[in-house]
Amino acid sequence: MNLFLNKYLAFLTIITLLACGNSSDDGSANPVTPNPSDTESYRFVEAFSGLEFNNPVELVNAGDGSNRLFVVERRGTIKFFNATQSSPSPTDFLNISSKVRSGGEMGLLGLAFHPNFESNGFFFVNYTKDNPQETVIARYKVNTPASGVADPGSETILFTFAQPYSNHNGGSIHFGPDGYLYIATGDGGSGGDPQNNSQNKGSLLGKILRVDVNATDKGNYGIPADNPFVSESGARPEIYAYGLRNPWRISFDPETKQLWTGDVGQNAWEEIDIITKGGNYGWRLKEGDHCYNPSSNCEQTGLIDPVWEYSHSNGDRSVTGGYVYRGKKLPGLVGKYIYGDYVSGRVWALEAGNNTTPKNSRLAGTVSSLSTLGVDEQNELYFCSLGNGKIFTLSTATP
Ligand SMILES: [Ca+2]
Ligand SMILES: [Ca+2]
């Protein structure tokens, strides 16, 4: 999609939203005939009254039947509460703030529970530290998984890698349907990827990594035998996909098993990608669908373009990747990738991939400084605000 077409469609979107006041616009230049799933109108409401967190950057469930939601606070703390209560009291789960360097894009950035957490009590974190400045992927343990809190002294480091700059640390970690741990890393930082890390398969930066936490061939983790670059000379065997700039929040669609991410752009284009094994997602050769370095006639052979991109021309400046909705409370959103923009706070529902023509619909309202989305054990969606620390959900009810 070229710049002018994108701007034109964005303009139409605004006009249609003003005219209709609903969330059913698809950005199309043609009059929209709403289908039944498009007629719902959504609004953001606080999900848990009175609950506020300190710079939340991740929200996950443990998949252990406890219905707990775990909120990761950037400073290095994790709290949980019962998602079935409307006014729950949070419990301190882990505090490693003394290990974590936080602020800006640094901090405790990722949390994932072992698929067998209920029996082994293992969970994994991704954080940045100082002296030296690096990312740490580590395992922790709770003593009694169902009700217990974590033991801060139980840290087992899987691996670390240097962070040349404070920004672009990725940070999201999730277990895939294959039982392996997927790790999103940024390009290391600065601007324009000055070290060209994302295209360098000898670097863990600017990648999606995949490791086996149950194996020990690399010490405290292992390499899945079918990782794409295990036999390529000079390539890090942990790499699953490359050419990413700052994949901020990854997730798996529990139904299709596809891995989605938002990849934050440089100066002009934010993108949504569906990640496939061995794929090259273009950065720093391309930003979205567009040549970046060089700015024209870039080598595009083999690069995978995003399934959706949006420009900075409307105040949207930093994508926050979300989830393909598979819950029950919002039938009109089932199967759509719900994501937003950190700067504008706007949120969209995207249908894309599988060779279909993408359709992107804005949902009404905004979530200020939208840092992350999350789902509970029923796959219902939540939205976290970094600035006010609150958690929001979507409601179809009339105020
Ligand atoms: Ca960095
Ligand atoms: Ca890309």
C-alpha cells in the first residue's frame, strides 16, 4: 500500500467514524454494508475497579485453572489476582527489582508459565539489567503452584545477550503449541539499526528465538532439532525468524496456532506480522512495505511483508501487538487480531493472513499509553495502560 492510498483510506476512516459513531468501518472506499458481526459497538471499561499497577507491561494467565491474572510491572515486580472477582486484591508474586534495570524501554518485560506449571512450578521471565547492559532469560519456581508465590532466590539463567543501547529490547515471551519457548528480541536499539543486527543471523538481536526449556544441550536450555538455522554456519541456532526491529508483544492464536506480532516502525510505518519459521521480516532493508536502507531499490528477495501496516500520519506511532480473539463475550471479534497503538491509544480489529484481503476496523475509544494486551484462561481480552496502571476490557453494553 502506498503512502497516498494509506492516507486516503485513513481520512475516509475518520469521516466514516464521525458520521456513524460506531466501530464498523473497514476503511473501504465503498459504502459499508455491515454484516451481523460488525454491528456491535464497543467501549472500554475498567475491568477491575480500584486496581492499579505500577507501569504494567505484560498481563498473562498461568493456564493452571486458578483463573489468576499476573501483571508484570516494568520495575521488576509481578502481582496476581483472581480474574473472576470484580474488585480483587492483588498478591505479590515476585520482586526482582534489585536485579532489573528499568525505565523507558528497559525493565521486566516478559513472563511465561511452563506448560506443566501446575506440576513443576516453573515460569520464565525476560528482563534487562546493568553492568553489563544485557537481556536475561531466566527461570524461576514457586513452591506450591496453586496458591504460592515465587521464590526470588530460585533464579536459573537460561542465557543472556548484550544490549548495545537502552531501547528496542523486545521482551515478550510465550510458549508455543509445540511446547517451545518463543522470545521476541529487538534490534538492540538506537535508530535505524546501526549495527545491522536484525539481518545478521550471528546475532540474537532483531529476532524471534525458539528454545527448548526442557533440554540441557546448551546448559540450562536446548535447541529444537528443527530450528531453521541449526546447520547454517555462523548462524545462532536459537533463531526462529529474523529481520524484526522491535517486536513489541507476540502471541499465538490458540486455534490456528499462528504466531502474530506487532513490529514497531522507525519513522513512518508500523506493522503486523504473522511469523513463520525461518522467515526474514525485512528490517532494516524495509520498514513495513517500504525500502528503508537503502531508501530505494532495496534488495527484497525473500523478504516477508507485513500482513498489515499503518502510517504515522494520523498520530499513531508505536504498535502494541495483541491477540487473535478466541473468547466468548465479544462474538463479533472472534478470529480477529486485536491490537493497538501505544501513542494514540487507538485499537483495531484486523482480519488478515491466509491470502485474504486484509480488513482493519477501528474500535471506538482509546486506551492511553497502551502497553500490552492480555487474555485470561477463557481467552477474554484485557488492555493495560502504562501511565495510569489500570486494566480495561471491552464492553458491548450501553452505558
Ligand atoms: Ca536495547
Ligand atoms: Ca518488516
